[in-house]
Amino acid sequence: MMHVKHVLVLGGTTEARLLAERLVAEPGVRVTTSLAGRVAAPRLPPGDVRVGGFGGSGGLAEWVRAHRVDALVDATHPFAAAMSRNAAEAAAQAHVPLLALRRPGWVAQDGDRWHSVASLAEAAELLPTLGERVFLTTGRMGLAAFTELDALWFLVRSVDPPEPPCPARTEVLLDRGPFSLEGERELIRRHRLDVLVTKDSGGDATAPKLTAAREARIPVVVVRRPPVPEGVPVAATTDEAVGWVVRQLYAEGPAASG
Ligand code: NAP
């Protein structure tokens, strides 16, 4: 009988869900997707799903060993740096091959007025020089960086309610992408937004805000991505990731890398 191979996908992204959909269709492959549990009602992928932290890299390595994981794919959000670090350490400890699936970052186009920053704190420092009515789309965590900015007004858009503390003058808009260009134009118009703050998340689902900002000629503060841990191969698409997994699972002898 064919030995069923077990793939653990660290999820929380559309790409992770698409990857799970593709991998469950592969013969002889069992998929578990792991979610952090941050989103109250996540869109669930096919296959098995487990929810909650592992307790650091050691806990993840233990889980990988106990559940006989044959390959690990870190398909977390490009800004989930702690989890990506844990994945790299756990893969080394448990001797399983690891791939990072990272959608490409966004690229500025003619007419864009982007300001690249390294962190939310740096974004907060820059904001008062750029505008007064801020479209803040960096997610529900980390808003403490903006609480000193009493002179600015914020439209905070997130899937679930933001984690306090928030800036004093904040309106919350609970919504989940994909977002339409028309919708983004309308938000900028209706709220007279004059600056946008975003992480360089990449992907199509949330890109229309960048087009709308370009059209409205408003500046955009773009928070740069943390690097992928050293030595971890990266796939940019679900297709590439499926190819990598299949090569790992059916490679002769020790798992190949790259
Ligand atoms: P993070 O700071 O890198 O991770 C913090 C801790 O959360 C990790 O140490 C781990 O706990 C747990 N964790 C994170 N992802 C996990 C997963 N897929 N399965 C199990 N445990 C996980 O992560 P984050 O930025 O808070 O993101 C959390 C989740 O939201 C991720 O799944 C990510 O893909 C998704 N997400 C993040 C963003 C963002 O902007 N950061 C945006 C959209 C979606 P233990 O150490 O206890 O294992």
C-alpha cells in the first residue's frame, strides 16, 4: 500500500488555501493547514485544519515529528515574521524540507507617490508631513504606533475589530478583501482621505487601493517586508509551491532543496 505523505501548510492567506486545495487533489498526499486563530471566522481550506500557536519553534518541531510531517510550507502572510522564523528553526530541528510561499511585493508605477518605510513606527513618524486624513490598512494589530497622532483622523480598515489602543480620532471599517477599484475610489472621496498607509502585502485582492491612491494623487506610505529567513527557498506562486512539494515527497533519497 502507498505510504500517504503528510504536508503541513502554515496558513492564514489566500495562497495557503489555494495550495491546500491543490495538494489534497494529489494522490497519496494528506494536508494539514495550521491557522493562528486570529480571525474569528476564517475561510477554511480543504484537508485537516488545526488552530492556535504551537508554542514556539520547539513546539512546532515536536508537532512535525509527532504527526510525521514529510514537508512543510510556510504560506503565512509576508509580515508574519515570527512564525516564519519558527518554521525555519523547526524545519532544521525536525529535519523536514521547508519552502516559503510568498506572493511578490507590489511595484510602484508612474504617478505613484510612495514612501517606503521599515516599520509602523517609521510610518507614524512620517505621516504628519504627508496628510491629515489617513486610510490605515495595516491590519488590526500594531495601531499603538499611531496613538500619539492626535491631530490626524484615521479610517482603520480590518477584518476583525482592531486591538486597542487606537488613535483618538479613529473610525473603524470592518471589511475583508477582495476590494474593488470603484469601492476604494468611493472611500477616498467620501472620507476625504489624503494619505494611505499599507504593508507591502502584494497580491491582487487589496491592490485596488494603490490604483485609487494614484488616481487621487495622494501619497502612500508602504511598509517594507521583513526578509525570509536565510537559506529557505521561496516560491512566488501556488503552482511553484505544488511543484516543490511533489519534488520533495517523491525525491529519491534525502530531500532535495531549492
Ligand atoms: P507572527 O507574529 O509571525 O506570529 C506570532 C505567533 O502566532 C507565532 O509565534 C505562532 O505562535 C502563532 N502563529 C502565527 N501564524 C500561525 C499559524 N499559521 N499557525 C499556528 N500558529 C501561528 O504572526 P502574525 O503576523 O500575528 O500573523 C498571524 C496569522 O495571521 C498568520 O497565520 C498570518 O498568515 C495571518 N496574517 C497576518 C497578517 C499580517 O499582516 N501580519 C496579515 C494577514 C494574515 P507559537 O509561537 O505559539 O507557535
